[in-house]
Amino acid sequence: MRGLRARSPVTVGRDHELLQIRTAVEQATARQGRALFVTGEAGIGKTRLGAVAAGVAAELDVPVLRGRAGTLGAAMPLRPFSEALAAHLRDGHDHVLEQLGGYREVLTRLVPGLSETGQVRRQLSIAVLAEAILRFLAELGRDRGCLLVLDDLHAADAETLAVVDYLVDNLVGQPVLILGTLRSQTGPALELATAAQGRGVAEILELYRLPQEQTAELAAGMLDVPAGEIPAAVLEQLWSSSAGVPFVVEEVLREFAHSGQLVASPAGWQALGELRAGVPAAVVHSVGSRTSSLGARSRQLLSVAAVLGPRFSLRVVETATEADQREMVTTLRAGIAAQLVTADVPAPDWYAFRHPLTAEALLAQLTNIERAEYSRQAAEAIESLHPQLEDDWCALAASLRMASGETDRAAVLFAQAGQRAYQAGALQSAVQLFHQALDAGIATPAARADLIAALLVAQRAAGRFERLDDVQDALEKLRADSLPGPRLATLYAYLAVNRNDLSAHELALAHLATARELLGDRAGDAETAPVDVSAAAIVLNQPGPDRLQRGIALARRAADAAARVPLPEIACEAWQWLGILARPYDLDEAYGYFDQAERFATTYQLPTEVIQSQVLKAGITFLADGRRTELEAVQARALIAGAIPMAVGLSGTIALQRVMSGDYQAAAQILTTELATATRIKLGHVESYLQVVQAVLAAHQGRRAEMEAALIAHEPTAGNGPFGLSYSLGLARSFCSLLHEERGRAEDELARVVAFEADNPTTMHLSGPGGMALLLGVLAGRLRQEHLNAATERPTGTLRWNLQFVRLAEAVLHGRAGQTERAAESLAQAQEASALFPMARHLGHRLVAPEAIEHGWGDPAQLLEAAERYFHDHGVPAPARACRRLLKDLGVPVRRRRENHDRVPADLRSLGVSVREFEVLDQLAVYGGSNRAIAERLFISPRTLEKHVASLITKTAQADRTALRRYAERLLSLEQDI
């Protein structure tokens, strides 16, 4: 028989959980990723099970990453992921990074040394960071799976939980198993795990207390004897004292052995005297008795360590207690021998209590006065050793100052920690820390003003608009404290933008009015610039025909003031707004503003603003010449810089250019990939834009059902986003209507866009009013030369997409005036502009061909033949039929097109229904109406249509035309469901 073991060599009572873990690891190797959450009370064995899972993975040669939350008194944002990735990369797995593209730079947020550009990506969406982690894990486990163990999630920060939530939702098809451990106590972590299990993307393994027989088995493992050889009194007392909690079982056994109540002899383990222990005082008593035996000085040292949390820095404890190295070494050796503390890898200066309950037991023995004094000593030691309060030291010092009753100092440190978290991109933690600072109470009005400003900026960036009424009350108190009006004005402007983002527009305008009132006549540039930029953002969300002009005035004033101070971020934002607002008036001027923003951002080392300005400049180039070269070049730079949201947004514009240029397959591939990415990383505005582009893709192929489905998906934000009405009607629905030969419907849709933009000018330039609406208006006789002249004088009329329609409208007017040569010249110019846009090119030719035929300009037969062939080859039958009808009227031989036999459903083919008869049936289902109306759509005579209807009634065994229409509607509904 050996002595008492540190822990049992076998895992007792967890066979079911171990089987599930092994199965999950094996499934990860087969790309069947999943998440497991191990829950239970403190001491139940969650961390032990995580270690066993790591051992199972190692047996299967599966890489293991492990990180832990809550290792200090204050949670460090994203620490578990930083710890897991840093440790793994130190072991020589950096080859995985080479496959990540721009996401490598994103991971510099967690491991700064990864950057290839020398810059660390701080201001990043948590979703983007989570996507980078997911891609890292997927690449690491590509061939053999991987396991990520996250311990103590109940103590995790908001950012860590947000990343975990994202990861567990996106593990399907990935070679990744995530195993998280957390206490089964009400809180964000348990809510996350429960919700994930409810969604079917994770499973909770709740650990329960061991029954009496398994408690004996656990004790037998520690005592290295069969359970039957343990004295019955020991087992009885062990069970009553521990209630089956494994950690308490181990602690009570150690207490029995340490106190001499349980001793080893040649005859086996023997109990001496009456065994004493209490629950839950058993742990407290055990820890207390062992620390008492170390002496008063060692007990003090460990108590100071306990106020730091489950994990502590040796140097901080030494400084706080003024201990010398010999005292610390003696205490640590004794603590390790007594199973109280253990070395904390990989940092040599760090140690950890063997279990969080150990630290809690030490704290439970302190009086309130002792705890406050030890917290003060620890805080002073931290500030002495780390005067810059780098990393998570600031938040820990703030918590210690709060515990010591020094609320003023705590408030200052919480505010400082919040600012650090904000700069590091940990926005949720920043908001929480700022609120803690506000609740603790900042002494001076000026400091409170700085805190509120930081809080409002962080809340907007984080999308968390909580306690705005409390903030408003705090601002009113600052007014009562006579804070200078201009300073208060900035705060009210920030509050206004927060309200505006919540769609509380009336409150936003009221706060903005208050800000203007407080500015007064003597405010300086530093105060007016933030107010004007905020006002520009709010004004642009207000309806009105002059909103662009008001926005321009506000943005220009803000840009000039911010440049003089300087306020680099505000200056860049203002210049970018100026460029966006100038686009409808002068493209060169807009480009100049974007260029100015880029140069200013470069000077002040603002990489995000640099990329954003380059994106906007590339957009100008695309609008002007219709090409995507600059868009793709900037996207590559954005990926290298790790600016993932901008890169994904650019994909939408690149896909739009692909649609316009007729490369539908490439556009579909881009949209499928990037929509999934935008959805996963919660880029709501980008997702909305991509859905509109997806609708445009369907519309430009005449696929109305697909178009409407995409617009329905976009509907929740269609009314608020800039692409809602302008692009959904102007670039999608109206174009689709024209491809269905429904010109009246297209004109109505474009009329709605024109009316909306007349009352509410937008910065959208491809939505129809500048191009297609002009052409249709000229064809209908509503618009004349003066309207054309006005269109060509506006920058929107010179954009390549719009220019093709402007030149066609010009050709029509020249032809009507008898100027056939000038009409032919305008047609040639339209063809040059439309060379990049084949679908629009042939649609335009189909639309103007009747005019060319009637007035004798151009070569309408050649135009119609090319258009008919293109429409037919691309599965757009309605304009193809229209072209054939016009060619027939010209006397040009027309090839009969019946190659679309496969479009007829098999059931109808078996009844002998022809392609033309199916087209009639389709029109009946969708539009109904008279035979004459359907005949006009299909370019056949009413008499021919009547014959097709009669044939269909016979073949489908329907009673009459009404019954045939109902049959067609049911059939179409079934086809869409399929």
C-alpha cells in the first residue's frame, strides 16, 4: 500500500459522459463537428472531464487546444482563445496560418505576434474574429479533426461568450469539437449553453453528485486500496461530509490524513478516534487547517493570493505582503505539498489554487476588514509593479479598489480599463466596464463627462443601447453641475446618435436640439465637429427633398473643424460623407474627398479609415467605367489587412458588376459564399446588400420567383437600408418586368422610384431614374429632348450603366426628328457603352427596334437577330418571342424555337402537352385574364390561343377554361414547392 494519492487515477461515475466525449472526438475526425457543454456545481469534476477529453483526443492523434476563463479576479476579454492559440502556435503549428488569407491578420487581436504587416487588428467585429477562429480550427483539423477545450466559461467575459455562441452555431461539417465547462448556476454562460442545446447545435452533459458506492470507489483510488479495505467509519463520514462532490471527497480525505484521523499501517488504512468534518464547511475546515499548519505568515500570503483570484502572480503577492523570496518559496513548497496550490503553466511567475473552491475557502475565513485591507495591498502592489496597468491588470486593480472601499479610485480604473477594452475591440466588455465606472461614481464633472462620452461611443460600436435613460439623467446632473455647455453638447450629440440608431427619431432630434442650444456662439472646433457629424448622420435618416444638401453642409463644416483641431477620425468620417453625398453632383469632386480622407488617415495611421477610403474610391471607378478591376484590387488589400467586413461588402459590389456583365454563374458563386459569411459573422447591413444583389441576379435572368424570394429575405431591413426601394424596384423588379415583356408594369415600378427619390434624394446611382426610366419615358412619349438634356448634364447620366440607355433614348429622339444619321451615331455610342452589359444591351435593342424600323435608322434586323439568339440561349423566352415577332414583320426568316421541351413537367409531357401549350398554361396560372391579353404576351393571335386552350382542356380532362386555370395554379404551386 502506498500513501495518499493526489487524486484518483480513474474517473469514477462518468462512463456515460466519457462515451459521449469519445464519440464526439471520433465524429470530429469525420468532419461532423459539434459542441459539448459539461455543467455542474463547483468541485463536481468538470475540469477533470475536460482533461480526460484531451487525453482521448491525444490517443486518436487529434490536436488539442485549451484555454481557461476567469483566471484572474477580473475577466480578461477573450483570454481563453488567446491562451489556446498562443500555446498551440508555440508548439510549431504556424503553418496553418498560411492558409487563412486575410483572417491571419484578424487573429493578431488574440496573438499580436502573428501580424505580417506589423499592425494589430484591434477594432474588429467579434463575429469577424469568431469566423477567423473557426477557420483556424477547421484548417488545423482538416485531416484529423481537432478539440478545443474551454474551461470555466461561467467566469468568461461577454466577448468570449459571443465567440463561443458563434462557433457552436457553425460547426456543422467542420472537423472541430468544442468542449466547454461551466458551473450550473444562472448566468450568461448557462443561458448560452441551454439556448444552443435548444437549437440542436450543442449538447449539455450535466454532472451529478456521486452515489455512495461511487464515492467509496473514488476514495479507494486515492487510498490505493480496494473499497472494501477502507474503514466503514471513514466511508460513512466521507459520504455524509462530501455529499458525493468529488472535490470535497478528495479534500475531506486529505483532512483526515493531515489531521491524523486516518493513518496508513501495515494492516491497511485505520481510523483513529472520532472523525469530524462538516458540509459545506468541510472544504473551508480542510483548507483552513492545512493553511494554519503552514504558519500565520504563510496563511497571510495565501490569503492575499486568494483576493487576486484562482490564479495569482508571485511578484504581486511578494510586493503586497513585503515578503522576501525565502518566505515565498517556503510557502509555495508547503502549499504544493498540502495540495493547495500548483504551478500555472506556461508562465513561471504564476501559480494557481488547485481548485477555485480553495481560494473561496480562504476568503471565507477572512473578516471584512481583513479582506478590504488585503485587497488594498494587492491593488497597490499591482499599480507599483505595473504602472501602465497593461493587459488585464487595470480591470483587476479596479475590482480590488472596489473591494477595499476606494470607490473613487475604482471608478477611475474601471473607466481606464473600459477605454483599454474599447481600443482592443472588446466592445461588450468596454460597455460593462464603463457602466461599472459610472455606478462606482466619478468624482469630478469633467471626468464623468469623459466617461459618458466613452460609454456612448462604445455602446454604439457594440450595438448595445442600454440604460440610455440613465445616461440622459447623468447628463442632466452634469448640467446642474455647471459643466461647460460646449462639452455637454458633444455628449448630447452622441446620445442623439444612439437614440437614432434605435429608431427613436423624435428623441434623437430633441437631443440634437439640446446640443445646438448648449453649443452657444463661442464653441470651438473640437466641440462643433462631433455635433455636426452626428447631425449629418441623423439628418440623412430623415425624409425630405433637401436632406442631401443639409447633410453636405453639416459634413463639410465638421470636416473643416476636425482638420483644424485635429480630430482625425471625425475628419475622415466627414470627408467620406462628403464624397458619398457629392456623387450625384460631381464624380471628380467625390473622388477628391475620398482621396483627402485617405491621405489624412495615412498621416494619422488609421488603417481602417485608409481601407474604407480606398473602397469608396474604387466604387467611383466602378460607377464611371463599369469595370471591377479596382474593386478586386482594394478587396485584396482589405483581406491582407484583415478588414473582413469591408472585404465581404466589396464582394457584393463585385457580384453586382458580374451580374451587369452577364457572368451570372460567377455572381451566384460569390453571393452564395459571402451571404453565408455575412450571416455567420452578423454583418446585418452587408447581408441586406447581398440579398438585394441576389435579387438583381435573379431579375436579370427573368427569374421572378427567385427575385421575390430574395427580396422577401431582404424585407426586414428593406425599408431602412439604402438599397431598399431604389434597387429592389429600380434595378431588380423593373428589369425583370421588361424581361417578361411587361413594359407597363416596369414603367409603374420605375415611376415609384422616381417619385421617391424626388422627395427623398439618395446616393443610389444605378436604380433607373438616370437611365432606364429615361428611355422608357422617351419611348412612351412622356419625355422629350429637354429631359434628355437634363439627364446628360447630371453625373448619373454619364455612368456607363446609365449611359447606354441615355444614348438609346437620344437615338429614338433623333429618329423621330428625321435625323437618321445622328440616330445611328447615338446607337453606336450606346453599343460602345453597353459592350460590358450583354443582357441590358440586347434588352435595349429589343426596346428601340420598333422605333428603328418605323423611322429607318440603324440595322434593326441585325439587332433583333442577335438579341433573339442571346435571349433564347439564356432562357429568357418573352423578349425572344418579341424579337421573333418583329423579325417576322420585317419579312426576315425566323427559326422556330422548340428546344425547351425539358421545361414541360414530365406529367404534362406524358399527356402530350407541347412547349407552346405549357407556356399558355403558365400564363393562365400567373396572370389569368382574357385570351387576347395572354395572346399579346405570347405574340400569337387570339384565335391561335383559343385553339391551345381547347387542346389543354381536352388533354388535362378539365371541364372548362376556369377549371383549367385552377389546374394550372395548382400545378405551378406544386412546381414552386418542389
